[in-house]
Amino acid sequence: MSSELLDALTILEKEKGVSKEIIIEAIEAALISAYKRNFSQAQNVRVDLNRETGTMRVFARKDVVDEVYDSRLELSIEEAKSINPNYQVNDVIEIEVTPKDFGRIAAQTAKQVVTQRVREAERGVIYSEFIDREEDIMTGIVQRIDSKFIYVSLGKIEALLPVSEQMPNEQYKPHDRIKVFITKVEKTTKGPQIYVSRSHPGLLKRLFEIEVPEIYDGTVEIKSVSREAGDRSKISVHSDNAEVDPVGSCVGPKGQRVQAIVNELKGEKIDIVRWSEDPVEFVANALSPSKVMEVIVNEEEKATTVIVPDYQLSLAIGKRGQNARLAAKLTGWKIDIKSETDAKNAGIFEAAEPMHFDEDDIDEPLLKFDADDVTE
């Protein structure tokens, strides 16, 4: 061994972030095992690696005793005093026992230890980098596909995109660039394992944060998101600044901001509505694009009965109940939708005093976006 080892460890410390002292301690511990294994020695030994020259020496540690039972571990008081008259019984003496060809064994052991420690350090660096990016969005490249996962390269590591987290309307091919939402980062014996999603509601939220500066700087806040990936989503937004239109901010000039998100999600329809503390207004907004005549609130059961014009009933419910289902998830309220005729027959709605919401009365127009058009 020479100072070249120390120079190499110094470079590793700078490039890989591996502590030089930790590697040296690991090399010393590994050399003890190597010495015992290669020279059939079982005594208590210590390996010293000189931090300045890089040279290594092996010392046998022996206890000073009156009567020797094991010469590998003990030294008589007479022999100890011949070395140094000041030694007493129960003292520990270190005697150098470095073999002549120990340098070759030391070099092999040092190489193995350094390789292992560098690998562990790189895994640790990757884990530290990605654990802070849980619930964040990254752009990756599709590497390969099997029956369980799509393997997405995120630069230093491959992430797993499970079948359950893929969008049903998307076809993936190797080398495709896709944005993914990091759902979980695990530390395993084989290194960090990262799971990502294309269907998580968090992906939609992060995309809006990227496209809408007002959301990124906190002027506009996303209050809730409900999503059926690949088909349709709803998002509620709010701003404490009365001069800022939260819905308009998300739409952008000529719908450019929301259209960019729709394109990224391969045509997924997105409804953007204004959030409100008033459940009557919030539920009415959430049922966009249908018109709402009245919202009856049951605070105890956190439920609402929504009355809509007869011709708007199917629109309010949506295909396979999708519109009502997404609105319920968005607001956190149970929603029971009734037509105007059914409500009158049930005696829960009087035509004389309706609470009517239409395009002119609602403070914020209900907006619906899809891949083909942007309408208000």
C-alpha cells in the first residue's frame, strides 16, 4: 500500500460523497478478517493504516499474565518485562506480526471494501435525493415494459410504473418521454426502489402548479382534486386576493395553460370550478357543466339534495354517474340529484321560490375543457 490509496480515497470523497475516514475504518476491519482467514490466526489483532504514508501494519494484542495458557492471546510477565520493564500483569501488549506478503492481500481487500462502500454511498445519495421528492413530479423515459411494470428511467435510477397506476387510454413505447408522479420511495437491500404513477390525482395538481404561476407562488390555491384518470377530472380553486380570478388563472390566455395539461394527459377532460365555503355554492359549481336550480343541505349527514331542470338531469348525473361521482369526491358531500318534476312530486321543491343557478347568476362561470375545444 502507498499514498496512492489515500489519494484515491480523497478523490472518492469529493466525487461520490463517501467519507474518507469511514472507508479507512472499513478497510482496517476487513483486513483483520483477511489476516485471520489467510494466515489461520485466531489471536486478537489490530490493523493500522497510516493516514500519511498509506502503509499498513498488523499488531497482535496480548494480555500480560503470570501463567500462559494460550500463546496466541497471552504473554508471560517475564517476556513482557524483557520488552519493557514497566509492563505489569493485566496490561495489553501490541506486537507487530505483519506478514511479508500482506501487501497483496491488503490491496485485494481494500479494492473490495472501496467498491462496496462506494456502491452503498451511491445508493444512499440516490435515496436521499428521491425521498425528498415523494409526491413530486418528474419527467422520465420509458425503458422497457413487462406484464407488471413499465420501467421509467429518472436519470440515476429506474422507477416502477405499475399497471394499476397507468392511464387506461395511454399506450407506452420504449423511449417515450412521460411525466410521472412519485408515490413511494423505499430503501431495500438492493438499493432504493421508486414507485411512480400516471393516474394519481397528485399528478394533475402538480401539472397545474407547473403551468400556472399563480398556483406556484400561492396566489391561487388548489383546494381539492377528483380524478378518473384518462377520462375526466375536476379541480376546485380559490384565491384570497379579490382581484385575482382563480379559474381564469388556471385557464390561461385562450385556454393555453389548461390545454397544455389536457395534452399531457392525452385528452383527459378537466372541469375547473371555484371553491366556496358555502356548500350550496360549492356543490352547484362542482356539478359543472349542468345547471342547478336548488341545493338542499343536510349538515348532520353531510349530504345534499340537488334539484336540476328535467332536461339537465342526465347531464348532471353524467355518463355512468361520473359527473355526480366526481362532484361528490371534489366537495366531500354526498350528492343526491333529482329532477325538478320529481322534486315537486316529492314535496321538497316549490317552484315559487327556487334558489336558481344559471350562467348569469353564478359568480364564476362553470368551465369545461377537453382536448378538442375550450369553451366557457
